[in-house]
Amino acid sequence: MEYIVNAIILKDDKVLTVKRNQQPWRGMYWLPGGHVENDEENIDALKREIKEELGFDIEVKESDFVGRKKM
């Protein structure tokens, strides 16, 4: 079963989005994130995806995490 995680990153009352360069929804703006790898914790997956996509590290606490979506 595949899951994805996405981040809602806020700054100055703005939400950070990324423009997708892969299908599905290529060219659309979406929240940064991606697939959870096998045996990977959700928060670790989110940190990894943000580092891969945006090039910076984020701090995520367990209380910040809302959920994940099955693909």
C-alpha cells in the first residue's frame, strides 16, 4: 500500500506550493511532499521529501503531523 505525505509551510500568511513537473497533474501547483518509503516513519518521509524537493531541512514535531493519504 502506498502513502504520501505533504507539508503545509506557512510564512507571512502565505502557503508554500511547488509546481509539479511529473504526472499526474503536471504543471499544477501543490503542497511539497511525496511517497513514504517502506519501513519509513511519516515524519522522516516528510523531512526527506522536503530536503529532496526544496533543498532545506525542516523541523517537524509529532504534534505537527496531521495524517497521511493512501494512494
